[in-house]
Amino acid sequence: MFSPEIREAVVSAYAAMTLWEVVAVVLALAYLLLAMRENILCWYAAFASTAIYLFLFWDVSLVMESALQVFYLAIAVYGWWQWRKGKAEPEKLHIHRWSVTTHLYTFAAVGLLTLIFGYVLDNHTSAALPYLDSFTTWGAVVTTYMVTRKVLENWLYWVVIDGAAIYLYIDRELYLTALLFVLYVILVIIGFFQWYALYRQQHNAPQETVAA
């Protein structure tokens, strides 16, 4: 039914999995599902998952991805604080969009940082896939900040970043994590449409109130 190559890949994926990776994947998935619902509990799941991935990525020589987890630990606390404030004062933090100019500056910054850090890692460390590792890291830094500020387009950024990360994790034999990111790509598309519907509700609400 399945070719020897497929069977061998499945066996290798199973052998490469660890209990910690399973736990990290479950928590990371919980984070995304909760974030889609604007549930503040997402930041608790993010913090726990990140703490595990910090060690997993370091163990497979993904230097930038490991360093990214340190940032994630801090941003999970920051995101929780921002959303907690936003829940108490919803008018100060709601789903909104960035201007085209802001996006262009963001693309340029991520591109430049990718080249700089990719070059340093490629020439001075034994890091695997240094340029791709740098791109997914800096892209995730910016996009996670967008989540904390409830910027609508964060979901579209995640489609690109998670898509690139799939190859990265397959190369490092983190197969379960790669599978998680395939699911992520699907979920972030759903997340975009959910937030877009909320965005339209929030921005139409004042007009409807005036009309009433």
C-alpha cells in the first residue's frame, strides 16, 4: 500500500519523537487555538511550550530558533500583560491593521536582519540552515509582537513564516513539530478570517450605534 520510502520516513519520524516534543506540540497548538479566540490563556500555553522548545532547538543546533525561545518567554509575559490591560479597557487594545508603509518597513527590516544574522551564523558558527533559521526567527519576532498588539495581518505573516519553518524542522528531524506547523498553516488561515470578522464587527459597531 505504501512505498518503502514512505514507511521508512514514518518509522524515522516515530523514532525521532520525544515525550517533550509531544508536550511542546500540544501546548503550542493550544496557544494558537486560544489566540484565535482572543483568550488570554493562550499566553500561559505559549510560555510553557516555549520553555520546552528552548532546549529542543538547542539540542539540534538551531541556534537562532533556540534564541528565539528566550524572546518568546518574555513576549508571552508581555502579551499576557497587554491582553489583560486590553480586557479591562477594551477601547485601548482592539484588532486593527497596519498601513502599507509600515508593512514595507517591516519587510525591509526582517530581510536585512536575516542577511546579517545569516551571514554571521554561516561564517562563525556550526548552525544548521543559517539564513532560513534567521528568517523564521526574525519573522517570528515581529509577528509575535503583532499578536500582542492585535494587528490583523499577523495571521498572513504566520502563513509565510510557518511554511518556511516546515522545511527547517524536517531537515532537523523534528517531524512532529513539522507536522504541527503544517496544521499551523491551516489554522492561521482560519484565524485570519475569524479576526477579520471581529475586526469588521468592532469597526462597524460605532456606526451602527449612531444609526440606532
